[in-house]
Amino acid sequence: MVLHIFALLACAITIYLACEFFVNAVEWLGVRLNMGTLAIGTILAAIGTALPESIVTLVAVTMRHGISSKDIGVGAAMGGPLALATIAYGVSGFMLLRNKRGAHPLRGVDLSQLPKDQQWFLGIFIFKVALGLVAFSWKPGLGLLFFAAYVAYFIKEMRADTEKHTDADLEPLRLQPKRATPAGWAIAVQTILSLGVIFVASQLFVGQLEWAGPAFGISATATALLLSPVATELPEVMNAIIWIRQGKTSLALANISGSMMVQATVPSGLGILFTPWKFDSALKLSGVVTIAAVFYLLFLLKSKRFTPWRIAAVGSLYGVFAIGLIFIG
């Protein structure tokens, strides 16, 4: 057990350091592509960090044989949004409390797009949960709708964000620290290499967590829902920590909401296409807790009560989910 814990810590540190390189590169990439600040978080960073786990879901539901691997694929598709809506936002709230400057740490932060993103997510997520409660022959074809939904979201985000990101407050690119304007190849190399390290370290993290499932008598689906998201969503959490520490809260929150949209569409579309997409009690519970978390966040945003303490509180819902898993076996 000591070796497992040491390996988990080593992987977590590696992911954090790789995320330092990634957020540095992705901001420069956004400047090069003339993208808006929020689009860098909701599109570039979100796709980058969610792509590895989407590949893992694809492999689990199409290339591995047996019920357990398909369970893991479906569990990952449901566990990702759950972890983002609870742990990622909870950690962000905690970081805002630590970085608190004055009485209003969110003053000046653009929150205008966040409710719209959460509403998009909620509609898509409720639909995919509803599909998990029923069975009919042409259900797999509906998986294509989720890919179309992400394309629509992508277009919406690119059109809505008109404030272009500038390099005025950017740190030099880590691969070219002495150049005021880094070369395009250097930005691409740093982005790809950092994502590669994040992917490998995340998979090693998941591998180290696998011993916990059998050790505590947790089913394959429950393991995918409860433990795997801790690793697969760790890059988004690390990105949020880094950006909030740098005073770029808008980017941090945009990255979380954008990642939630990726998780609500791409892995889910794959799961619906290649598995029966029939929910057991654990999957139903994950859906209920995720929906509750998003409704809570929307309430905070709509009522102008979106404060660090209240954001941090949403993280407790992940604990509620863990306790619920114990009771449903």
C-alpha cells in the first residue's frame, strides 16, 4: 500500500508540472490562433485535457472484450462530468479563498458565459441520463446526436467570445524563455509534449487506483465512477489551480465548463453507440448527484451568490455520492 501511495503522489506531481507547461503553451496557442480568452479555456484547453480520456473510453467500449470493460467505459462517461461538477468547482472555490484579495475575489471576472454553458450541459446531460433508463432498438444511433451537439457548442463558443486574448501578461514560453514572441513550432511541441505527459501520468494514476477496487470490494462500474475520475479529471483540476493562482479565474472556470461539455458529449456518444447504455443503481446515482450539483451552481450564478465559499461547498456532493455508493452496495 505504501508503494501505491508513493506512486500516486509521484503521478499527481508529474501531472501538475505537465499542466504548468500545458497552460503556458495553450495560452500562446490561443494568441497565435487569434482566439478569445474564454474560448481558450472552453475549447482549446478543454479539448486538450479531455482528449486522452475520450480515447480511453473509445478503447474501453470498442476494443476491449467483456462486460467489465464496457462498464468501465460507461462509468467513465458518467464519472467525468460528476467529478468536474463537484471536485473541480470545489477545488476552484477553495483556491479562490486562498487567493482572496479584498472582499470580492470574483470582482472583474467575466461570468456572463458560465450560466449559458451550464444550461447547455444540463440539457444534454439530462437527455443522456434519460437514455440510460430506457431500452429500444435504435438507441445507438442517437449517439451521433451528441457529437453534433458538441459541434454546435464549439461554433457557439467561437462566435460568442469576441475579446481576443493578448500576450500582454503571458509568461514566456517555457521552451523559449528568452524570446518575447515564441516560434510556432515551439508552441506546438510544448503543447503536444505536455499533453503526452499528462496522458501517460493520468493512466499510471488510474492503474495505481485499480488495486483499491478489489481491495475494498468495489464493482467495476463503481470503481470507474468513484476512483477513475479522480485521475482522469486531475488535469482540469490542476489547470484550475494554476490559472487561479495566476489570477486568471475566467480561464479556470471556462476550462471546467468547457471540459464538462466535452464529457457530456464525446464519451457519452461513444458509450451510446457501442454499449447497451443501460444504467444500474450506481450510474443513476451519479446522474442525480451531477444534476443536483449543476442546478446548485446555476442557482448561485442566477441569484448573484456565486462566491468562493459557496463554490467550494459543491465539492461536498462528491462525498454524498461516495456515501450513496456504500448504501446501494
